[in-house]
Amino acid sequence: GTYKAALASANCALSAAEFIAPSTVHGPRSAFALCRPPGHHAGREIAGGYCFLNNAAIAAQWLTRFGKVAILDVDYHAGNGTQDIFYNRRDVLTISIHADPSFEYPYYAGYATETGAGDGLGFHHNLPLPAGTEDAAYLQTLEQALARVREFAPAHLVVSLGMDIFSGDPLGTFKITREG
């Protein structure tokens, strides 16, 4: 049932993108697509971390017909699949706030020095954080990311949301509180 579940999740993300598209908006210009997992470890030719289709990237790609798109990934783990998909493009800004890959999966991607290539140089940002990161440091990094999003001025923002940054999550080491 993996393919059927992955396809349903991708279709959920596409439905949310369609809901906020300029030609279909009849209310708020925001939508929440509950896709589990968000798919950020799935790349052009790879799957990993329980991700088979990259729901955030699929929605972002569809939204590019209406202008530039930014993807903000706030999962504990680096969005290596999203990085892979958009690394050479300038029409999609990708930002990933995550645990430093020197000690956390995926160990081969997510380093601050990976900033895009070709036309995409400077349009990809990894913001790795140390183990034990608490609210103040995380929120400061989030503000840096949001400043980059504002500077890019996208038509749409896609958030790849992971709840594993929460303090006590068995898959992470961050200490982000409910208040944070």
C-alpha cells in the first residue's frame, strides 16, 4: 500500500496548492495539507527517510506557474530531497533549518556550504543547528530564514513541517518547547 499512500499524500499537497492558486482563490490565500511524511528526503532519483514522493516539492513545482516559490523546511532532519530537486534553479528558494548533518541523518547533505549550483547558486540555504538547540537559538535562525524569504519575495511559500524538533521527540535532540 506504500505507493497508494504516497500518491494520496502528493495529491493532498496538490489540492492545497490548487486551493491557493490565484485563479481559484475565493477566500484566504493559505491552505494546510496534512501529508505524512512531508516527503523532503525524496529527490529526483532517490527515496529515503520514509519519503517516496516529495509532497512539498510537488506542490511548489505546480505553484511556479504563478511566480517564484519559497520552500521553508523546519523538520529536524535536512531536506536533502528538496535540495536535490531545486538545487540548480533560481525560481524556487529552498531553506532548511535542521540538525547538523555532521551528527544527524542525512549525513551526506544539509551542510551550510551547499548553496545551489549553476542558475540556482545562492538560492539554497542550509541552516544546520547543534544538538540541544533551544527556543532562543532556533527562533533566531527561523527569523534569519524568514528574512531571506521576504527578500526573495515569492508569490507562494510552502512549509515542509516536521514536528520532530519538539523537545523529547525520540528522533531528535532539539529542546524546542511548546511555547517556542
